[in-house]
Amino acid sequence: MFVCLKAQVPDAFQYQAVIRDDMNNLVTNQMVNLRFYIHQKEVDGEIVFAEKHTIETTSQGIVCLEIGKGAMITNQLSRVEWLEGPYFLKIEIDKSNDGNYVALGIRQLMSVPYAKYTNLAGGLCLKSPDGSRWNIVVDEMGNIKAEKIAIRK
């Protein structure tokens, strides 16, 4: 996975996989459905994001897509509170387009999507006992101040 950063952090991240059938043969030039779920705190924790992609595999059996830009099932990726992790990504596939999904696995998301949180905070964010979040800002003179962050719900 990687995130391409430009003027602002995109509300998506790359996913690429090679799709194989039950006999380990490549699934080529075929439409497949993929579902992505982000669970909070634990592998079976609350689902804070879910979406579906329908995509055609290449002649090499590859799919390449952007998680965050599929058909929404639950919430939007931009609404995930990255500070409240850890988060786990679960992936399911329906290779036959018959609605029967098979789990491909679940793994903890590491630092790449968390870069979105850094974009929100501007670098350093602290959480006060009442749950408010504060962005610590240093100006060109070295003066430090705290700015309250308005969190999108």
C-alpha cells in the first residue's frame, strides 16, 4: 500500500492484489467483487468503514483500486477517527459474482492511512480529558499556542 501526497491528503489509499481461484490459477479478465471493512480497536471490533468494489482483473489476474472510492456500505473513509485506533482491514472477495463472499484475511493498518490524521492535526495533536482535541502550533518566531480542532462527525 502507498499514499500519494500532493497539496492535500486524499481520502483513499491504494490496494493491489493478484486474484487466484481455488486451484491456484490466475483469475484473468474477469469481474470480481471485493468488500473492505475497517474494524476499530480489535480484529472483530466495531466496523467504522465499509465499501464494495466491482472490478475486472487484468490478463495477469491483478486488481488495483483505491480504498475509499468504492460504493459505500458504512461511513466514509474521511470520517474515520484515526486517533482512536488501532484499526484492522478485513477483505472479502466474490469471484463468481453470485453474492458468496470469502474472507481473504484481516490485518492491522499501520502508519500509511494514519498520515491522514497528521494532516488534520498539522503535526502534533493532544487530546484533553474532556475529549477535545488541540493542535499545537509553532509560528516562525517560535511562539507556541494551542488551537482547538473541530472534528467532522
